[in-house]
Amino acid sequence: MTGSDRAAVLADRWAAVRKRVARACADAGRDPGEVTLVAVTKTYPASDVLILRELGATDVAESREPEASEKVAAVAAVPGPPLRWHFVGQIQSRKARAIAGYAAVVHSLDRAAIADRLGAARPADAGPLAVLIQVSLDGDPNRGGVVPDAVGGLAEHVTGIGALRLAGVMAVAPMDVDPAVAFARLREVSDRLRTDYPDASWISAGMSNDLEAAVKNGATHVRVGSALLGERTP
Ligand SMILES: *Cc1c(COP(=O)(O)O)cnc(C)c1O
């Protein structure tokens, strides 16, 4: 496929996903400006990120190091509008320093020790790093996230770290649960968190297959990969 063929494919998919988000907002009676579309570009090359940036993408997510750092550098080398980089994958402690260097938002915080590492490594001139606490909605720790009852404790820890800003919660709908049920549960976790931390208002929920259910349940950030870029080869 030539570069311009790929650009045409991504332009079509970008428009289609934008339309899905807009329709989901309309159906939920929400302002589309409340929902940020985060393009998840893992496994796809920096050239795809550049195409998405041309199409108007402002927020891009990665889930693995060093793939993410390499892509950030490749994209930064090409002049264009600024992009916010999000990190959505499990964070190994030795990778926290790299992530704290380029990320605007980390969606996948689930351990106090990682919060400490991110905070310590955050460059002073970068401003606070926004972090979302990843919530496990089925109690399966293998997929990352803390159980709902542990969110408050981790939130308190994060707010004690000056270089971090507690921004809200994130979840991936468990495979065997109706996403509408899962995201309603996440919204309850968010409501509870916001009684203590009113500014922690972001809800990162919804992917290619379930973004409508997420928007209906208050998502402020949807993380869309395959619907924009194509199915990933494992
Ligand atoms: C890969 C990934 C996504 C995107 O998933 P798609 O189904 O491809 O849209 C969203 N969130 C996280 C945490 C991911 O790892």
C-alpha cells in the first residue's frame, strides 16, 4: 500500500469513528466536546500517527516500551501540531522514567510504587502528569487494575505526590461482562471518587467494540485502536 492509500484508509476510518462518537453523544444527550477520542496506535508505525495528526487527532495512546518512546521521538522529528501522548499499558517500574518524560496522561496506574516512580521521574518543566487509576471490574488482577474498594487508598497516595494530578479512573470491560453493566459499575466508582476528589472527573472507558456503551455511561475519554488502524496481528 502506498502512503497515500494508507492516508485514504485512515481518513475514512477516522471520519467513521468520529461519527460513532458524535452519534453516541447525541443518543446520550451529551455534548461531543466532553468526549476525547484517543487513538491507540500500538503496533502501528509512526507514519500512521503522522497521518492521524494531519486528520486532526490530538490524542494518541501507546501501551508498550520502548515502542512508545521510539514513536514519540519519530513523530516529534516531523513538524506539525502538538500531540498529547497517553500511556494505557501495564507499567513496569523500570519503564516509568521514560513514560513520565513524554506522557501527558497515564491511564493505567494501579500501584502506589509506580505512582512514586512516575512522580519522581516527572521533569519539573513538564507540569503535573495526569493519572487515571485503572479499575479492575472483575477482580482479575492479571488484566491490571485495582478492585473498586482499593481506589480510594491509591487516590490518596497519588494526591500526596506533587508531580502527579489525579484525573480520574479507567477500565477495560471484562470479556464476559456486558459492557453496559461494566461501565455503569465504573461510573459508580467514579462518582464515589469524586465525592472526595471533585477534580478527578475523567472516565477513560470504551474501545473499538464498546465505545457507545462507554459514552452512555459518562466516558470522557474513549480509547480506539482497531476501528481506526485495522486489526492488530498478535
Ligand atoms: C489496545 C488497547 C485499546 C484499543 O483497543 P481496540 O479494541 O483496538 O480499540 C484500548 N485500551 C487499552 C488499554 C488497550 O490496550
